[in-house]
Amino acid sequence: MKKRWVRRVLYAVILLSGILIGGFMWADHELNKVLGKGTKIVDFSSMIKPSKIIQIRNVNVLSEDCSHFIKNQNVLIKDGVIVRLSENQIVNEMATSIDGNGQYLIPGLVDSHVHLKESRNDLFLYLANGVTYIREMAGQPVILEWRESIRKNGLGPRMFVASPPIFSEKGLAGYYYGWTRKSINYSNKDDAQKAIRKISKQGYDAIKMYGFVNPEMFKTTIDMGRENNIPVIGHIPLVNLDTFYQSGQIEVAHIEEITVKTIDEFGKSISENPDGYLSFLKIRSQQIAKKLKDQNISVTSTVWLSESFITQRFDLKSKLKEIELKYVNPSIIEGTPLYKLGWLPGKNGYEYDGKDEPEAKKRSLIFWKTYAEAIHMMTKALAGHKVTIMAGTDANVATVVPGFSLHNELESLSNSGMTNSQAIYSATVAPGNWMKSKTGKIKVGYHSDLILLSRNPLENIRNTKAIEYVFFNKHVINKKQIKTILNAIEDANNENRNIKISEYLK
């Protein structure tokens, strides 16, 4: 009798263990699937060949401060570097020659906040949109491998790679976030020191701070970053703004990070006091902008995403029809049953679930409308105080399409009160200077990260999309090749699609 009971318990334990292991394996598969690595990778190496010497003739060149175009310039590029910039340049018989008459040459764009996940085709979505440099804000070892590959063969945008996000949870919570968020977690100085030394040794360019880090581990991270000569960037953790200004973190990853802090400071319901909050913010935003400028803290924008929240929540189908959905990795937009990580109706975490009472829905509408106005107000204050603003999109977050979204962001910055010149500066000169990289300017000795446009973007910011040629590393692609790239990515996506998206396309 006793043996039979022991046997039953043993069987139960084995069965339960099998269920737990099976459940873990399924969950792990789902978490990896939504990174997008299952989609076929398109090989463009046979189509894009390097050019040793390129000459762009008789073109309008954007000035280094992005304020005006200099007419009738000839630009000579050799081995991916601008070697001559002048009028009346002798035609180089050895060069690939491009007639720039009546066209506009600007630096290649930089998206200062992206998430590649493991969706490698996105690298060419960036190039197809003239984005020749990206800052990956939640890096993983595979992204470091991609960066090294691009350094060798030049086939992709340049990359600045921040570490996986930092968390400060203890025990099981730390393991959970490490697994589900691919984060780095520590809760004491010794573990922080080991983690940050490893981050530095692996070759990450910065430490990515996350928003739920406690004050002690925040300070420890800053101190360890200084010791290892690696900057801390990203979210504002669990400290107030006065503490943050003095912390030593050199960048904030979203304008909304600052705005959310002011909502906390206001201390009242935004839905019930929208005018009162905006009146408060009108003054507070100026104070904050001055402090950020005084401490030389840069801010990355992601304004378009913040604007999208209200439409994603209450009219998701129309928002999906506004974007280039067909080019997004299907595994990313389709999400997982584990939780709402996807982009589509029923899978989008921002979407309104319809359970609220009419009055609650009305309050939510007021909140998100006020939220967007607050983002615009804060953006205008930052620009007014000449805080370094870097255009970033949070690409691969719901509805933010890699490459395409930076043009949306520039338009949002323009609509927020920045001039077209300032908006372009935020996606060229500002991040180039911040990264201490020879990019972002059309200047002798700088990388040939360039875009040739058919229309003037200083007259209309939407003209950044009027792309004729994109120059990157030692390569150049034209409008016809760009179309081929986009078609190939769309075909690869369609092969891997489990959910039809025709009803959401333009």
C-alpha cells in the first residue's frame, strides 16, 4: 500500500515537472519568436557593390548648421570618406558620377532610439529611408555581432549599441525580468561592478538605465560607469528631477520621461484638471529645460509615438493604415498570447479594451489628448533653451516602423515648434556630435553618410522622404534599388505571415 502511494506521488511529481518544463519551453519559444528572428533574411550583397570613388556634381549642399543650402557644389568621395567639397571641381574620370543639378544633399539621418530585436532585415529598412546610423537602445550580443559584420563589409547602417536595460530587482523578480526582458539585474554593489565590467568588456557603447531602478543602484551604476569609462543613458529611474540633474546620467531616452515626472509633481488628476496641468507645465517646462541645458543633459525625442497613443487606444485600425505595416517583421506585429506585445487589434497593449464605463472612457480621452499637448509643450521648451535634442523613434514599439518612422518623427518635431532646420539638425549634427562620430555633417574628412533629395527639406520637412540616392560606407543605392529592397523585404514578410493584414494596409 505504501509503495503504491509513493509511486503515485512520484508519477505526480514527474507529471508536474513535465508540465512546468513544457510550459517554460513554450513561453521561452514565444518570447524569442516575437524578436523576429524567424523571418527569412534577405541577402542584398549581390545587388549592392562598393564604389571606390564617387563624385556628386553641381548639387545644393546643406550647411554644417543645417540653416541653408550652398549652391553648385561638387562632392568627391573616396573609400567612404568625403575628400573634397568645392565649386568648379574637375570631373574625375575614375569616379562613379552622379548629377546633382537641382537636387539637395543632406547628411544621412540618425535614429537615436531603435530596437532591432533580432529582425535583421530592418537594417535595410533604415538604409532605404536614408537612415545611415542608428542607436540601439537595448542591445544584445547578436546586435554586437551585426555591428562587427557591418564594420567589415559596410552593408548596413553604422551602429551605436547600448547595453541590455538595467533593473535592480532581487530574487525571483530579478530572474523573471532577466528572462522576459533580457535585462541585466543587480541589487548590490559587487554584482553591479561585475555586470558593468562585463558590459564594457563585451563592447557596448553605453549602459541603458531603466525606469524602475532604485536610487541606490542608480548611483552605483553611475559610479561604476565612470570607473569603466562608459556613459549611462536611457530612462529616468526612481528619483526626482532635482536628484537626476546632478546624477551624471548624460541623456534621457524620451521627452515623455521628463513630462511624466511633471505629472507626478502636479499631484492631481490630469483628466479632471487638464487646463490646470498645462498651465503648471507652461512654467515648469521652462525651469526643467534650463536645468537640463545647464547640466548638458541631452534628450531623445520619440514625440510621434507619444502622439500615437490616443489613436492606438481608440482607433487602432486607422493608425495601422497610416503606417508602412507591410514592411514590419510579421513575428513582431503578431505578438504572443503571453501578453500584448504585438501591433494588431487584440494584440496591442495600448489598445482600449472596451471595458470602461462611458465616463471613464471620456476621462481617458482627455488624459491622452492632454498628454500629447504636454509633450509638444516640453519639446518647444527644450528647443527654446537649446537643449540638445536628438531625433529618435523607439522603432519596433507598436506602430513605429523601422526607417519610415524617423520621417514621421521629424514632422512631429516640426509640428511641436521646432524649425525644419532644427528638426534636421536633431537627426544629423546633434547625434553625430553626441557620439563623437564623423557623421551628421557634409564636411571634408567625414564619412560619406549622405542622402540626395529631389526636393528641399528646409521648405517642407516631408521632403526628407524625396530620396533619389542614399550613400553609406563605400556604397550607394538609388531609388530603383531602394524599391527592390523594399519589395524583397515585403515578400520575405509575406512568407512568414500567420495573420493576414490586408484590411490594415493603405
